Amino acid sequence: MKKALLGAIIIAAFLGLWGCGRKEEPTGDGGWGGPIPGAVSETAEKQPNDFALENGLKVKINKDVMTLCGADITRKEIKDNRIANRLTNVKTVIIQDGVAAIEDQAFSDTACKSIECIEIDDSVKTIGASAFSGCASLREITIGNGVKAIGASAFSGCTSLQKIVLGDGVETIGEKAFFGCTNLSDISFGNRLRSIEKSAFEGCEALKDISLGDSVERLEDYCFVGCKNLRMMEFGRNLTEVGESVFSGCTALEKVVIRSSIPKKMFESCTSLKTALLEDGVTVIGERAFFGCTALNSVELKGLVETIEERAFYGCTALTKVNIPHSVTLINREAFSGCTALYRVIMESRGETEPLIFEDTVFTGCTSIKEIEFVEGVERIGARIFEGCENLNTVIVPKSMKKMGERAFNGCQKVEHFWYRGTLYQWQQLAYKDSPDCFKGSNINGSTASWNVMLKVSYSG
């Protein structure tokens, strides 16, 4: 009896070693009996390498490469255990024929943090919002020619991303699409790109040189804010809409070539910016456009600029000279205030153009200015326009001047030559009736009799 029992035990053990009595896995295509919704977590070794999901998405895995094709990709498919459990070992994702859309948040998950490379085929038309956001290991993206729009925050927070190749079909880069991609240094734009939306590349600290083709028409607010290593930026000829603070805080930016109007705060605090070339498309230089650009030493204004807004060049302490084209009709408050190195202001002859108005405090604190000549066609200079210009020596005023604001020369104690290109009668009308307080605070005593004032003023009849 004991020998029989022992024999039975040995036989049972032997059969167990060969899998007899083991529960079989489902069989069928790829070793599975069709798609299994919510499949139980498996180890990578037991999962198949080729399978399909309910929506028709086909998956093929070869070592650390995952290929997806056949149907649109949604977050539901990527979170399916048969994909999710494998993504931790996947380095490259290739998206091929049959995928028209990568939907919102499709790969936006901690399970996708090992992906390093993404290749998107021409069949894909849309990349949805936050589709790959937070893929912290992603280094390189190639986007096919079929994609027309990259959704909001599509690749935001991909902190290892270094290179992007955009296909020629991409027309729109969505809001915050690459926000916070701090290692992004190489980007190739397609030739149909039209719009870069709000904060699209904000905080991309490694970007160095960008050239936008002629197809680009619109840059929205803050789209390159905080790209602190961006050195050179060239704009295309068809850029017509530019938002606020587009390059604010780009502290390494050295040169810009601009062919459209400059909006509010566009280059504010770009402390390394040295040269700004403003081409014929620029008509307005917006409020605080170059505020605090302390290295800016050269600005070339072309003949279509009409308005220089408030504080446009405030605190540009390296700026030494500026030309004002005949097209300019308004220079607003504090436009050049605090430009302590500015010593030369050249105004073009205006001919039959509209009158030019200088508002209050335009040159306040420009301590290097020694001479200023207002050309014929200038009608008004505002209050305290030269306040604190302590080295101002020579002023030439045209007979077109109708008013000089209160304390226009406040603090100017070194004026030796004040020329007026009109008659004595015209001067008396301007200095005592229309501008009675313009010399207060200066060494020109405008409140005394005309012949005392003549000591500081020469006339040409």
C-alpha cells in the first residue's frame, strides 16, 4: 500500500512539471482569443507582441519599439493593460497608417515616462490637447506632413525633449504646446506654419536660434517668454499679428529682424539685445516694446513707422543714437526716458507729412544729450520733455512749433544756444502766450522781458 501511494505521488509530480493540469491562456490571433476589455495585469514575458483592441487599433511590439496603426488613438486604448503594462519598457513609439487622430491626453500618463522617441506618420491629421504632456523621457519627435494642428499642451512638460521636426502640413501650434520643454534646442518649422498660439514655447530655455518663414502670420501672447538662451530671431515678411510680451525675458537674445508692427512688451527685459532692424512693415512700436533692453545700442527705423508708444525704449542705457523717420507723427510719454547714453537724435525732414507731436517726458534723464534740433513740422513738445538732461547745450526750434510744455527744460542748467527759426513776434507769441512756463527750472528765464530772453535765444527771420 505504501509503495503504491508513493508511486502515485511521484507520477503526479512528474506530470505537473510538464504543465499537465495547468490552466491554459486564451488562444487565437496572437495567442489571444480576441480583445479582452480590462485584461488582468500580466508580466511582459507572458503578453503577446501582436494584438488588436476593440476599436481596431493594432499593436506590434519588437523589443523596445511599439508600432500602432489601424485606428485613432485615445486615452482608453493606451490605458488598456495590454498596452500600459508594456509602455514601461518602450523607448520608441511609431504611429502609422490608419491613425487619423491622436486624441486628447492619449499618452499623458506616468506609464509613458520611458518613451524617448516618437515618429508620427503622414496619415495622422490631428494631435490632441495634452496628447504627450509629461512624457519626461521624450527626446525627439518627428511629425509627418499630414498633421495640420498640434493641440494645446500637446507636449508640455516634456523636460527631456531636445529636437522637433514639424512636417510641412502643420499650420497651427496650439497654446502651451511645448510649454516648459526646458531642453528643447532644435526645432524645424514646416513651410505652411501660420500661427503660433499663446505660450506655445514659453520656458523653452535651451532654444538658441529661430527663423520663421514667410508663411507665419500670427504670434500670440507670451509664445517665447522665458526662452533665456534664445540668441537670434528672424521674422517672415507676412507676420501681421503679434501678441503681447512675445519675447519678454529672453535674456540672451542679441539680434532681431522685424517686418511687422511691434506690440506691447514684445522684447521687454531682453537684456542682451544689441541690434534691432525694423523693416518697412513696422508702423507701430508698442508700449514698453524694448523696455529695459540695457544692451541695445542700435535701432534702425524705416520710413513707415508712425507711432512710438509710451516707454517703448525706456531704460535702454546703451542706446547712443536714434533716427526719427519723416513718417512718425506721435512719440508718446517717456519713449526714450532713462536712455543715459543717448547723445544724438536725428529727425528726418518732414516735407508735407502730418505734424509730429512729442508728448511729456520723452527724453527725461537722457543725460548725454547735448544738442537737439526739432525739424519743421514738429508742432508740440510736452511737459518736462528734457527734465534732467543736465548736459543739454543747444536747442533749435522750428517756426512750426505751437506749444512747449510746462518745465520742458527743467533741470537744464547748461543751455548756451537756443535758436528759433521764426520772427521775434512769432517767438513772443510762442514763449510768453502759448508756452509761459516752458523755461521754469532751467537757466533760460522765460518770465523776464523778451530782450533778457534774447540772451539765450537767437532768431532767424
